[in-house]
Amino acid sequence: INDELTWTSYFNEEGALCQYDPRYGITYVCTRNEEVPEHVPENHTKVTAETLIGNWEITGWINDYLGDGSFSPVEDQQFIYDGTNLLYVVSGSEASNRAYVLKDDYFVVINDELTWTSYFNEEGALCQYDPRYGITYVCTRNEVVPEHVPENHTKVTAETLMGTWEVTGWINDYLGDGSFSPVEDQQFIYDGENLTYIVTGQTVSVSPYVLEKGYDVVLAGVLTWTSYFNEEGALCQYDPTYGITYVSVPALEEDGPITGEWKIGTLSVAWKNYEYSGQQVSRRYYYYIPSTYQEGEPLPLMISLSGSGTNTLFQMNEGKWNELAEKEGFVLIAPEYVCLHADGTLSCRGLLQDQIGQEDVSNLRWVATDALEPVANYGVDDVAYLTDLMDLFIEEGFVNEHKIFVSGLSHGGYMAERLAIEVPERLAGVGLVAAGIWETFQNSTVTNKVRIVYVQGTHDPIVPYDGILLGDHALSTSLPDSINWFLSRYGIDSEPIVTELPDMDPDDGCTITRSEYQAADGTPQLISFVVKGGGHTWPGGTQYLDEEWVGKLCKDAQASELIWNELKDATNENTLLP
């Protein structure tokens, strides 16, 4: 400070800012006091450039000068933000086009002179306050879908596009009859940066492929395509130059990373091929190797598993696992499970129910117990698959074989638990969010101790705190019974050390209690986080469905950080049980 005084600054374990002044031996303890403009409501969300980009329909405005919060509806008015400028459109005509710069959390500088305030209200509507007139514009997102894109489609993202696509043919819009012309020996390969077009094994072109504005693609900086998945899950790519829509389906991938080389410091995709009941299935997994990785210095590994009916991208968004991997210096593997389509085919690309024609989510989840998973009838073995991935990253030199961890939500948690029971010698620890012990394993024994972390909401309507019951029979154990199951097998009978975590968000209706069960040598062996009031959600994640369906989201802590902080010093050495 002022080139003369040296302080020390850090956040303590409760998240308070601590600043130590060595002159007086005093540590100032501070909590953040965010300055929110007085006209911004309490339950709001900040706007970022990324969340603002798009087409917004102005539904009306609130006039602060009237003082009664009255809402005046309007029609045919829009804001369109492209990341740089805000275009104001009235009845289809441009009214203004201004440079729009987000600054100082809420404030917006327009054309270097006008200051607005932008935020999302509790209903998710975009609100923009203009202090000149005391008016708050209220807008809802108005997605602009290109006219040649069918109604029942899914947007393409960089992650869902990664891989090899077999071009089955094209639809020629100029003919006007939707006729389909089949082709052979043509492929597109997308590696996250470039799209490679291959015909009969020969590369025709390699072009930078940048997704923009929802559907549009800037190809080589010149040509704009439109990309989407149709209702059958096929990749459709419309080329306006020729009026042709290329239709492609996933091709059988090569084992290993999509680019042929492992990437460091960036989220990427790789594949591993299996044969199940005569079907060749390329199993996709995402991986992240932190930028701090040094050859010859293997790192810990965390495998993140998604729940039923979701996919890996959903789970990574909930847990922010790749960001934590970079910060904490561990390797992340986030694999997809195998889906069973309505027509009996298998795939492993993160498709959702409507894309595979299935209503029952049991067709989209891990083989956490053979008796309940339809894909198990096709020979899908996820214990073998996940241990194969462990071996691969150990052999490549990225992973320390003694520091392997697995975590999961819901059915992903049950899968992680299956590994802790069936192959505990491979693991140092597991993190289980909203998961009990299936009846299949309730009479099982284990050979090695694994550090266990449970995170369970008391008001979870899907995997209840008290277990999944069929009459008096537990299909899945309650949290207390799950804890006792492991403690009895590990020979632990100590009383837990119980602490309350800080209630960082008093408005979320949840609090968290931590209980630690120690081994005879004082080592933490099992830790539970009981989320009082919490539902079937990932603490610190999103309210991905309404509370009436999944219960409340706890915002007091991020479950990924809770799990990692408890597991990171664990090892699978000297864990053999007597």
C-alpha cells in the first residue's frame, strides 16, 4: 500500500476477507457489502455480456416517476445485442444502434454518454433502467430461428458437435420438395476449432468453424452456415450458397483424443470403442488436464458422473468441475453413459430423451445395478468402462494411480458407489450426491476402505433422505443406514464430529450440517453433509427444474468444492481391510 506498507490478504474458511496489518498485529475481518442500485429488486441476477447476447422482445416498461410500479405493455419493440452494439427496433425498423458496454456490475455506458442499469429480475426477464426518464424496460428473450430450421430441433453447441459425422446425403432447398439425395464416403470432423471435410478418405477442406448467434456458423470467416440437430438427432448443416442442407449421423470414432493428441489446459473430447451385442459403440468422454501439468508428474484424477436423463455437459455446468480442476491441479474425466434408443440402437453422445424416442429415464443412465438398467441386457459394463479410462490415463502418464476419485449426482452417485463396493482398491475416495445403496449391494462385503463423502438433502423428493421404500422394504437405503453400512464394514464405531457450515444465503431456505467419522488413527473416513431443506439438486448448481419437482437448491456452498476439499488428501495405499 503506497509502496511502503505490506499487508497480507486472504479469505478464511468461512469466506470472510482477512487483512493482516503487521504494524499492529491486527487482522481485519470483512464480509462483502455489495452496492446494488436502489431501484434493483432484491431477488435479481446480474447481466453479463454472454447472457445478454440475443434478441429481446420488449413487453413493456415500468415508470418509476408514477411511484406505483405500474406496468405499461408495448408491442413490436425489440432490443438486439450482438456483443458490441444494442440495436433498438420498433415495428421492424431500426430506431437506434448504440455501443453498449457493461461496466461496474450493473451500469451500462451507451455511446460513452448515457448510463443505464441492467439486471435480470426474479422471473428471468431482462430489465433495463433508463435514468433520464425513470423508465425500466422489461424484456423477454425472443429467439430468432432461421425459417428453414424445423420446429422440433435442438441447437448445436461446440461440445455436442465434437466428433466425426458421416454425411448420409443432402436436401436441396432449391428444388422446393424436400427431396433427399444420398451420398457415400463423405465425412465432417469437428475438433472444437476446425471443421474438416473428407471425401473418400481425402481431405477436401479444413476451415475454422465458429458458432455464433444460436444457429449461424462463420466458416473460414466468410461463409455463414446454419447448424442444428433435427428431431431424429441427425446433424443438419445448411449452406446458403447452394441452398443445400447436409444431413449427417455419428460415425464410428477412433480410440483416443479427437485431434489425435491430448490437449492440455482446455476441455476436449476423446473416444473409446466397445462392442455390445454386435453393435459398435463409440463412447464419448470429456477430459480436462490442467495447464500446470508437467510430464513425469502424474496428478490426481476426478471422474464426474451425471444423473439419469441428463448428460455430462449438464453435470459439468452444475459442478463447474473443469474450473475446479484447473484451480486445484487435478485431471478431470467426464464420460457419457450409453443410451438405448426406441429402435434398439445404442449411442453414447449425451443425447436426451426426446432425441432417442424414450420416455423412461432408465434408458439413459449408468449401469449402477444390472437388474434395473435396460442397457445391461446388451452387455454394457460401466465398471469395466470406467476402470478402462483410469488405466488409460495412468498409462499416458497423466494420473497418479493412488489418487483416483469418483463423484456423481443421483444415478451417477449410485454408479460411483458401485465402484467403491466392487473395485475399492482402485479408488482413494468417492463423492455421492443424492444417492443411497441399492438393494443389490446391501449384503455385499468390501475388501478396501475408500474415503466416502455424502451430500444429501432432507427434502429430496426423488432420492429421499429416508430411502426409497417399497412397503417396509428399502430399494435404496436412507442416509443414516448408508453411513452405518460403510462404518460397519470399515470397523468404525466412533461418534461423529458435527459442525454447522455458514449460512451464506439465508434466503435459500437451506443450511448444511457436516458430520465427520474418523478411523482409529484419527483420519477422516466418512463425511456427510446434510442439506437441511435441500432437494434433489447439486448445492451451488442450478434450480434446473421447479421446486415442486426436485425441491430447493442450496446456495450456501458448491458441492464440488465440498467433495474435493474432503477427498484431496486421501490415497488408496494401505487401505486393505483385515
